[in-house]
Amino acid sequence: VQLQASGGGLVQAGGSLRLSCAASGGTFSGYGMGWFRQAPGKEREFVAAIRWSGEITGYADSMKGRFTISRDNAKNTVYLQMNSLKPEDTAVYYCAADRSPRIWTMKSMGAYDYWGQGTQVTVSS
């Protein structure tokens, strides 16, 4: 199973980016998908997650209203639309897949079985 994240880059504060995570090498039916990020010198933190159906999503408090997670199961791809970006959003963003998703673990890194390589997002002030 491989996850390929893309879409990162350099953007000014207030701008937008859309990250993509393409999954391959397995059957992803029922998988939960999540995005996490890690800023320099900080621990990796939860950003957003989505269940297979797309009906259930979760966000970190600081991302609510600015970030939107979605998925296209036909393409085995999950997206993270990021609006109103702030310099503090600068980080490497990772996508992850959970084979046995549960609502109460969707924000936990330990629940995820597969991880992508990360894509750098830099927000300038």
C-alpha cells in the first residue's frame, strides 16, 4: 500500500492550497483517511480525517472553517482544501490510511496503518 501526497508549495498568508493523496497497491474499501502535519521542532499533529462514506469528518479546532477534507473513492484519492492560510500552518503535511476506522480514534496517529511521504506547505507572512 502506497500513499502519494502532493499539492504543497509556497503561498502567501490568506491564500489557498489543495493537497491530494493518491492511494495505490491495495483495496481501500472501508478505509478511513486522515491528514496530519508536522512543523519544524514540533510534534506531528492531527489536521483532518474522513470516513469511507465521506459522511463523517473530523477537524482539529484550529482548522475548522478553513480546511475541508473530501475524498473520491473511485480515484482512491483524498483531498485537503486549505483556505485562509496562516504562517503557523507551515509544516510538512502527511496523509494516512486507517484499515479499521473508528470515530473515536480518527484523530489518533496510532490508529493509522499507512503513511505517505509528506508534502511541504510554506505560508509566508
